[in-house]
Amino acid sequence: MSEPKSGHLIQPPNALRLKVGGGRLGAIDAAAIAKAEAALQSLSGNFAQWLNDEVGKLEAARQGVRASGVTVESMDTLYLRAHDLKGLGSTYGFPLITRIAGLLCRLIDDKDKRLDAPMPLIDAHIDAIKAAVRDGIKGEDHPVGKALVQELESRVREFGA
């Protein structure tokens, strides 16, 4: 028969808890959040120009695909531009653009399938984004926005993305 072995349990400190405010739920500074929201609001006058700049970059990426053909590099650039718009659309007040750019990302997200994505479907996404900006269609509550998203979703599903 063997003797039970004694041991000593060492409890490490919870450093994460200390980093996020010591575990107190009230540690979030409401004044800092209000200040950040005010700063974002003060920048909102630039949103239209910034959005147009991002759409221009997406269009340039599409033209790059047309000029150099469907290559790994050209499609990677197109994907990165679509991904940027996916993140920025809602910030700039266009949740519809976030949704359409997200669908485009889903279409070309898989690097193994990216080169096989049908260019007309990619064009339809980019044209829909440009139309939304041009016509001020911000959300899916707009009948055109709703129709665009439904049709693009259907086509992306058909492609198998």
C-alpha cells in the first residue's frame, strides 16, 4: 500500500479581472463613451466623402481585375476592399452597404473558390453598392434595398458560397 502524497495548490492571481476593472460592472466610464460618441458625431460630416472614397477604391479593385484578369492578387485586393466596406458601411450610416459588401465577401471569401466566382455576380454587388450610395438608399427598409439584398443573397446561395 502506498502512502498518500501531499501537495500544495497554488492559486494564480486573476490578472484579466484586474485589467477589465477588477470585476466591477460599473468600471466603464460613461463620460468617456459620451465623449467618443460626440467625437464620432463631429466627424459625421465627412462620412459621405469617406464612403465615396471607399466605393472608389472598390471600383478601382474591380477595374484591376478587369485589367489584369482574375488573379490571386487582383481578387485579394477586391476582397480586401469589399471587407473594408463591410466594416464601414454601418459606421457611415449605410447598413445596406454593410450587408451587400458582406454578401460579396461571402461570395469571394474562400480563397480556393475566389478565382471561380462569376464576375457578373461580383459586378452586381459592386453596382448595388454604388447605386445605394448614389441614391441614398441606406437600409433594407427601403423597397429597392430590400429587393437588392434578396436577389443578391439568392444568387450567392446558388453559387454555393
